[in-house]
Amino acid sequence: MLALRLTRAARPAVQLRRLLVAAASGGTGFLLLGTLGYALGHPQTPGAAVLRLAWCLVPLAATVYFALAVARTDPGTRPRQNLSAVGLGPARLMAVSALTTALSTALGSMLALLVFLHLRGDLTGMPFDGAAAQFLAVDQPLPVPAALTLLGLVPVFASTAVAVALRPRDPRRPARTTRASGRSGAHGHAAQRETSGVRGRLGARLFAPAGPRAAAGEPESARQTPPEAAHAGVTDSEAPEQDAAEPDIPAALPPPREAPVGLPWGVATVAAGLAVQAYAGRTTPAPDLTDLPVEAFTVLVGWVLTALGLVLASPGLTHLCGRVLQSVRPGALRLLAGRGLMAEATRIGRPLGVVCAVASAAYALTALYNGPEPSFGPLTTLGALVVTGSTVATLLTAATEARQCRADTVAALLRLGAPAAMLRSAAALRAAALLAVFGPLTLAIADLAALPMAH
């Protein structure tokens, strides 16, 4: 009941994302049922049926990834202290999020089943003059347990992925052992960066001219202020006034994170995937997806390796884009854009890698067909729409999540007096930098993947 109440009380944007998840789940469920219908209608070619089922793993993975991205951006299931006080801690909110994902995907699967039964003529008469009879096995009885098993794949995998990704973690981090130099050369754990104004006031206090107590003959050791006392006096009384009078805009920026470590592994995996595709492209003509199961399965493995390599390498490339934007005496605009890319390298880089993989695979898929206008079947078109739509929607959802995580930084910059136009320009600069890197990369990988198949 709690999941239903949170689902009903969500904002229209959240409801739209959930409906998109249901639509993607419905498309994937129909593809799985279409594979079952092909297997029933062609019992003499079990290898082709298994290959079609293997190709359904691509839209299944895209749908699960999209459902996970939507669950991350759901504001209703985000852990908060007020909800923890009434018993809705992170563990229960994780369960609610997984249940909400299961409901959305199950709705899409049920719609797919209704459409499939309608096209088979099991509910009413045969629509479209029996045009769908060739791949839905109209003359064969539908095995209900097999159909329900295939339809349950998307809800089970999606809810499990959400539960694993949003599981409660220990918020405590290990203490750092690095020692930083403090005031007056003392060493200790620096909690925050010191400003030049604080150092100047501390120096003026330590080296102030002698007062009335010096004239009275007070010893020099009694007149000097200990560094600890001076530090406490400055931070308690005068430091807030200095921070309010002289704001430091770079202090409000997110600190640069360490570069992701998957770039070399991603490059190696992309090279392996291209090599596998080149090996599959030695046959003449290019392998068909149903007539030559071995060669087509090799193409599938090559594409999966290429996509995995792009996903591994894209966070590192995004981090590198942010570092390049901040090089050679950056101003405030390039500093904002570069720090944003470095902080969001993993969150934005992985969906970008998936989009690049899908775009390059779509271009290479057209090379499998001879002629300027390749003809695709209805199931192939539906699978392409599901994969493309899910990946693009995942990228947009990840951008929404990044904007939500950046809300505190943007609010701090606005309080410090940063113009809103500069923030919009920084966002445009980030998008332009990513397009300048990932656009040519997608075209290059697509050409390399399609080159052996074109010959």
C-alpha cells in the first residue's frame, strides 16, 4: 500500500518516467513472446530460435538499465531523516523503490501479453487479415507457463537490480591519515582551507606591537598569544565575518574526484570486440541473423564486447574532458564546466557509453544488408526502438539525476553572486565538450565495426 501511495502522489515528470519504463518493458516482453511464437512455429530450426532469444538480451539489458536510472531519480524514495523517524529508513525505502519498479515493469509485461493474444486472435478475431500469423504461431496452442516465465524476466531483473544498487550502505568513511600544515607551521588534520584574510589577521595578532603590559615590564613569554588560542579566537569570532565579506567562489565548487580507472580496460575491450566483429565479417556475403547462427552469434559477442568497452572507457573520457577544460589558466566559466564534468564522470559517462554503443551498432547493422534501403521486419524494428529509446531516456534521466545532485552547489554559487547566465553557459560548454569527444568516437567505432562486414 505504501508503494501504491508513493506512486500515486508522485509528480507528473516522475509518473512520465515510470510510464516510459512500462512501455519499454512492454516492448521487451512482446519481443520475448515473439521469440516463443517463432520457436513454436519452426520446431525444425531450434538454433535460430535460440539465437533470437539471445538477441532479446540486448533490449532486456537496456530496459533494466533504464528502470534502474528511473529508480535513482525518484524523489519519493530518497532517504530522509524525517522518514527515518517514522520507521521508513533506507532499507524500507529501497524495498519500496524495488516494488515500484516491479509494478511498472509488470504493467508493461501484462500489456505485452494482451497485445500478443490479440494479434494471435485468442481474444477476438484475427486482426490485420492474419498478417502476424507467420511469426506468432497462430495454429499452435500457447504454453502459458513458458509465456509467463518470459514475461517475468523484466520485472525480476529490474527489481533485483534496483534492490542491489539502492541497498543501504555505511555512510561512514575511513578517516584520512594525511597531515596538512596549519597556521604558524603547525601540523594537523586540516578541516577546511584557510583564506588569506584569516592568515593576515592571525599574523597581525601574533606580531602586534607591545601594549600597556609591555610597558609595565611583563615578560615576553606572557605577552605572546599561543597559536591554539589565536586559532580558536579567529575561527569563533572573526572568520565568519571575513567569509561573509569576501566570498571565495572556488570554495563552493565540488572538489575534483579521482579519475576513473576503467579507461585502459575499456580501450582493450573495445579492441577485442572490433577484432571479434572483423573475424565474423570474413564470410561472404555478410552473415544473416537467422540463416547462419554461428556467425550471427559471433557478431553478437563482438557487439557486446564493444558496448562493454565503451561503458568502461566513457567515465574516464568524461573525466578527461573536464580536466582539459580546466587546463591553461582557466577562468570561472571553464572551471565550473570542468569541475562539473569531473564530479559527474561516472554518472554521465556510463549512459553516454551505452548511447555510443547503440549508435555504432545501429550503423553497423545496416551494413549486414545489401542495397541502399535495407528492409527490417516488425520485430527487428520494435527491438531497435526499444533499445534506442531506452538508452536515450537513460541518458536524459542521468542528466536529471546530475542536476539534482548539483542543486546544492548551484544554490551556493547563486548566494555568492554568480550570475545565472554563467551557469547556463557552463552547462552548454559541458555538452559541447562531450559532443566533441563522443561524436567522432562513435563514428570511428561504427566505421571500424562495419568495415569488415561491408566487404
